Amino acid sequence: MTLFDQISEDIKSAMKARDKVRLETLRNIKKLMVLALLMSMVSTKMMAYDAKIKGLYYSFSGTEAEIVTEFDNGYDNPPTASNIVIPSTVEYNGKTYTVTSIGDGVFYYNEKLRTITIPNTIVNIGNCAFCGAEKLRSIHIPKSVTTIGEAAFACDLESLTVDPENAVFDSRDNCNAVIETATNTLVAVCNSTVIPSSVTTIGRYAFKYAKVHANIIPYGVTAIGELAFHSSYSYDNTIILPNSIKTIGISAFGGCSYLKSVIIPSSVESIGNNAFWTRCYNSSITFDNCVPDFNYRDILKAIIDYDYTTDVYYPAYAHSIFSVGYMRHCTLHPQIKINDEWTSYCASASFDVPEGIDAFVVKSYEEGVVTLQKVTTINEGQGVLLRPANVGTFYDVTLCTETPDAYESNMLKGVTAATDIAETDGEYTNFIFNIVDDKIGFYPANAGTIPAYQAYLQIPTASLPTSTPARLEIVFEDGDLSNVKQFKTNTVTDGNWYMLDGALTPKPSKKGVYIYNGKKVIIK
């Protein structure tokens, strides 16, 4: 934090404490610091106005006019009007000039200015053009503006809007960047606000130091820029990011001392260093089925400090990643969350199957049917199928203290990194677990990629019929079919025979797998 930033923070503290003497002193110090900044920005070429027209000073060049200050290199005599409309053109000595620029410090510490209208001819807004204009609450920037100087809006704005197609906006104080909406309208808001639902990108510095409900981020936002909410103020202790966010920039929520809990959705692909460095006691961060791309050495900086306690909840399948290096200084909580009724699964560590989840391996294959065997551990690197009691629930898991016994047999092949597969692999034919038209089973694999931490089935090609089955049925080792969707109609004990798809059939005379009195029957 710079000295200027610290003074700004002290001013806010003094305002809250209603310490008028200290507040006035700090404001005078800030004013002098801004003046020093301005003077350091001023060109060595002396500035002078050519004409005063309706209270504004102009300097002319060719056919263009710039609004300037009254005195050469001076900023202590701003216009006196409270409501100013900047004209698009001015006439002087019989010649018409287009007003294209608002110079450095023109409205510097203007104590009367309440409203300003900027025409669509302005291209440049200079350094500190409106800084210190504390009664000015809103500004609309036309699309013609291409350059905005440093600290141009260092004031107490409540809103700043920018026309569509505007490409440049990068001031560096209270209103510090942009929010990009689906219509390409840019908005920067300084004080308490709710982010509009049309927003798709929150730009760098957008809410830095702002009073903002940072936990209300609408679905549709895909990127949060660096320092976007840095040191912002909120009365909320939790931030839940929508499942549309893909990138979170460097220090995006750094210094947000209010922030106690963060949930990173599965959509997040990358997180910048120090993104959540809050220095909060008993803070927590939850990675909701995601393993973003970020430097795991720097994740410590992003969410904790050595003097603070941070709980990290993360997908158990990625334990080998979250348990290394500096992450060991956190309190680690591996979890399983399944967003479907069934899923294939593969983990980078071994742990006990938690209560509320059933886990299965594929024990055998015969006549178009795979048989599932229930297991009590999820073994490192081995493929399994999981079925939760409650979809979308976080289940805490306990890591195995000893290497668990190997599965007696398992035809599932797990992967811990995205893996390309073909329809066949040597002597095997590959199948993908899926639910199609409400039918659970293994379907022939097309050439493609198996996502990390999932599994696929390999069946010896020689054991398949000449034509690869369109779907391999699933049954349980004990013959219980009541928990598989497509078998629910086949669990009645009415003495009839059924096909696996639920169709009634006479007592079969051909080889195959059938259902009789709610049980699997294989006729050879």
C-alpha cells in the first residue's frame, strides 16, 4: 500500500470516528500530495490559455480546443459554476474550434461542481482532471474518449458510465477500472452497489477500496480482473462466485479484511497470485470440484498467512496436488461432491468410502452385461463408480492410513490427467459410463478425451460379439436391481420374465441375461 493509499484509509477511519480535527489535517495532507503529483506530471512547456469563454479557459491548436487552467502550471482557481455543460465547439475571433480535450487539473478540488456534461467530441481527459471535486457524484464518459489520465476521477463519485465501444479507461484511484457488459457498455462504480446482471467481465481495479456487496456477483461474469475488489468494504463475510467464472486475477480480493469464506466454483480455470490474501482469522476456502491453474507455492499467499488459520476444502480426487508444499500449513479437508446420480471416479490418493456414498468396481463382463461389486475403499489410481445418497452434497472423506487391499478384479481404468483414448486399445475395446435416455450403462467410446479423475471400461475384444453392443447393461453382484433406473419396473415378483430393458417376454430359450422375480438370471 502506497503512502497515498494509507492517507486515504486514514481519512475513512477519521470519518467513521467523526474526528473532525484529524480529518481536516489528513485531507490537507492528501491535497498537498495530489498537488505534488500533478506538478510532477506537468510538462516543462508552459501552459497558457488563449481565451475565456463562458467561465472556461481554452487553448487553441489548429482547429481544436483544449480546456485548460487559468494560470500557467496552476491548479488553484477552477471554474466556479456548479453545473457545467462543456460545448462540442467554441467560436473565437470568427473561427470555430472543436473541443477535444479536458486538460490536467482543470476541475482540481472544485468545491462547487455538482454536474458535468461531456460532449462526444472529447478525446482526452487529463491527469487529475476531476480529483478532489467532492460534490460531483456522477460522470458519463462518451465513446469518443480514448485517453484518461492518472487519478482523473479521484473524487467521491457514486457512478461513472462509459458509452459502448469506448476502449480506454484506466484511472488509478477511487474509480479505478471497468466492468464490461454483454452489450459492450463499460461501467465503473465507486460506492455501494449491486453489480448488474448484464455484466460479463469485472475489470482491473473496478471496485478497489469501494463499499460494495462483493458477494453479489451475477451469473454470466466470466472474468474478474486483477485488484478488482482489492481492499473493498462489505458487511458480508462470504463470497460465492457464480459457476460462470473462469479466471480470477492477481489480488482480486486481496486485502478484503471482511472476507471470511470463499467458494471457488467448478468453472474456474485459473487463479492469480494473492487472489484471496485476506489475513483473516478462521477463514476458509472451498474448491468446488475444481483444480484451477495456479502456482501452488503461492496459494499460501493467496489465502493465508502463517499467523492465521485457514481451512481448505478441496476435491479428494486431487489430494496429491493440494497436500504438497506450502499447502501443508493449512488445515486440509478432502471432500467428495457428486452432481449426478452416478459418476465414474479416480483419485490420486486412497481413502475410505464415506457414509452416504456407494462405490463399485466392475467385477466381470458376460453376454453384454457388466457386474458391479461394492467396495469400501477408493484405491489410488483405480477407477470406480460412485452413487451418492444426495446429489450435490459435500461428503468429508478420511484418507487411508495404510495401503488398502487391492480389488479382487476391476475392469475400470482410472485416469488422473486428461487422457486421449480411441475406440480400441490393443486387445481391448473401450466403453464410457453414461446415462442416455434415462438408461444407465457403458456405451462404446468414440475417439476423444477422458477428463482427469474419471474412469472408463476396457473389455477384451475377443469376449464381445462380432458387432460391438450399443450399450452394456449394468447389474449388481448380489442381483439387486432396485437402484438402477432402467430396472425399476423389473423388480416385481410376479412370476413373469423380463428383458433387461423392462419388456415382458415368454420364458426364454436363448442365451442371455433376463430378469425373473426381481433377480438377474443368466441363461447359458
